[in-house]
Amino acid sequence: MELVDIINAPDRVTGYKQVMRGLREGTVGVIALADDTDKTIKTQIVKECKARAANIIRVKSKVELGEKCGIEVSCAVIGCIKR
């Protein structure tokens, strides 16, 4: 899966809390994570992805990820809901 697939997914979640909840519940299988995300948050997300065998796609910045998602604010992480 590529970034464009996550961005265009009909069912996706945005933001740290929603993505972490989805990972823990097993509903998120792939995430896009901005490289300039706070180190503590990034570490927690990566750890949870490894524990849940979720794939990570890296994006250069939060601003870029927010723009690609079509939202008006920066975004550290988005997740694609499994079907």
C-alpha cells in the first residue's frame, strides 16, 4: 500500500489518539507517519505498529501530510481502516 492509497481510503482515521485506538483494537493496518512528529509520540506509534504488525509509510512533514489529506491543519499520523 502506498501513501496515495491511505489518503484516498474511504475509511481512515487522523491524529494520534484515533490511530492509536485503531491499532490497539486491530482495525488499523497501515499508517502514514510524518518524520517531524514529536519524538515521544513517534516512538509510541512505531512501538504499537511493531506490536500489531502494522505497516508504516513515512512522510516528510506534518504540513505535507495534512495538505495531502485535504485538511487545513498539519497532521502527524493517519491510519487506514482494515476492510
